[in-house]
Amino acid sequence: MQNYFASRCFLKHNLDFPPLICSVKNTEKIGAIKMIVKNFFMHLSENQLLNKAAQNYGFKLGAHSVVAGTNIEEAMGSIKELNAQGISCTIDNLGEFVHDKAEALHAKKQILGVVDAIHAHQVDAHISLKPSQLGLDIDYDFCLENIKEIVEKASAFDIFINFDMENYARLQPSFDLLEELSKDYDNIGTVIQSYFFRAEEDIQKYSKYRLRIVKGAYKEPEAVAYQTKEEIDANFIELIEYHLLNGKFTSIATHDHNVINHVKQFVIDHSIPKEKFEFQMLYGFRKEMQLELAEQGYNFCTYIPFGTDWYGYFMRRLAERPQNLNLVVKQVFTKKTNAAIGVVAGAFLLGRLTSKRF
């Protein structure tokens, strides 16, 4: 297994490798500017005042363009529309970093309701859940029991459950949850984040699982994570290629057409059937490309967030890749935008105007 990554490293540094992997055109100045923009959006994602304003006024500002509704029924409507176009969905009940047991239990109830809705509506969809929303920061065993109840019910309906990964502090406990529950259930998988140094080791360890490969969405220290776009992008490609060749099923989460085109050629060159992978994008982003990939016969899955706690989720998407703003800004800012919401909403808009790792 190590030989694959070692050979890729040699190629990357010694041969004329594609610009996607080995670009050296970006200057330090541009890199610094990108880091400032990233940090700006990360700080916005953690601002509780703006988060509250977004919950109160978000859908007046056009949040419906990036969030598929505030409740399960609205989300089901969006999912049916996508299913009709040959696109499957993974559903995220928005919310994270819960420190109150009652709130965690409410989130569990919501997700169980989503499982029931998927079964009742017979839609092509599965669940993405965040351990911290279900009590990971409160008590590990409490969280384990909450997730087990969800996984068990989903297993009875043959519904897949994906464990979304969060920041580094919660990384190993989340893997521990996966390993513990996989002793009794086989309808679970998780996420590998390419900005972590340990990602190469993790993808080898968890190759028997269905994995979503992403770049990473949180601000992490230099001690545990790559900091430059070039390093993260290079590792992203290497992880994707490794799991396509050696893993169970690969979900490739990206809005970058360069990555998508690279993967298309890679699977042809290595005779990898389309049944072994899918592309994933966020709801509301690059909708034409989503439909185009589905029409080309690729498995395609849209990440469907729903609920009112959407602000931190969206700001991290911009921090990952500020160009994401360009993909939705025309849909979000319409003539119906309410310009009289006040200073807080004004700050929220400014944060969005100041400006793709999924």
C-alpha cells in the first residue's frame, strides 16, 4: 500500500506531472491572500450573532438556494426533484457542536424522522450525520447510543449512514464510533479529509468502507494539517486514486471541473467501472454540471442540508473555496432580497460579498 503513495510522490516531484497536481504558478502573495480570505470566512462561521441573524432572516436573504428547506417535508420535495433527474441525495440535518443532552436527543429524533421519510417516500437518498450533533462533546457512550439507534433503524430499511468528519479534535473519536458500530452493522461509512497528514494512513485502514473523499472544512493547525492549496489538492487526488483502485466505493466530493476531468480519465485508464464511485456536490452549487454528469451516466449525489442552522455550514463552504460564492451569488441576491433587515443582516451580507474544498 505504501508503494502506491511513494511512487506518486516520486512522479509528482520528478516528472512532468499535470498542473492539477504540481502547479508551481501560484505566488506566495496569492497564497497569503487566499489564507486571509479563508480565515475571514472561518471566523464568520463561528460568529454567534451572525448565526442567529441567519436563522431569523436567512430565507428572506435567499438561503433556500443553498438549503433544501427548513423541515423534512420540504427536503423530501427537493430530493424528489433531483431523483427525477437521475441524481441521488445524502441528507444533512443541519447543526453541530451540541453541548446539551436535550438538544442532542432532539437532533436524533429529527434524523430518525428523516430515515422514516426516506422509507415512506421511497426516495433515492441516505443520511449524513455529525457525531457532535448527537452528543460526542457531551459523552462518548451517550453519542454512541444515539447513533446506534439511527444506524439500526436505517439498517432495517437498507439505508446507508455516513459519518461526516469534523475538526481534528473530534476525528479519532468519530473513527472509534465507526469501528464500534461496524461490529454489528454494515450500512455505515465515513469521510477522509485530505488536509490531514494522517489521511494516507486512514484511507488505507478504512479501505473496506464506503468513503467520501473531501479536502476539509475547518481551520486546523500546522502540526496536523497541510496549509497550502497545492499540498491539499495533491493529497486529495492521491487519496481519490488510491481508494478507486483499492477501496469499496468512492464518493468524490468536489465542485472543481479539473478534478472531475482528471477522475474521468483515471477511471478509463484503469478500467474502473462507474458502479465503483460517484461524484458529489452541494445543493445549490453548479447545478448544470450536476445534471450534466448524471446525464453522462455517472453516479451523482447531491449533499442536501436542511434546517435553520445553516449559517456556519455555508460560511465553511466559502472558507474551503471562496470561488463557491460565485456559484450561488446570483441566485441568493435577487430583487426580493430584503434590504431593510438591519445592521446585523447587513454585516452578514458584507461577509458574503467579501469574497470549492467540500
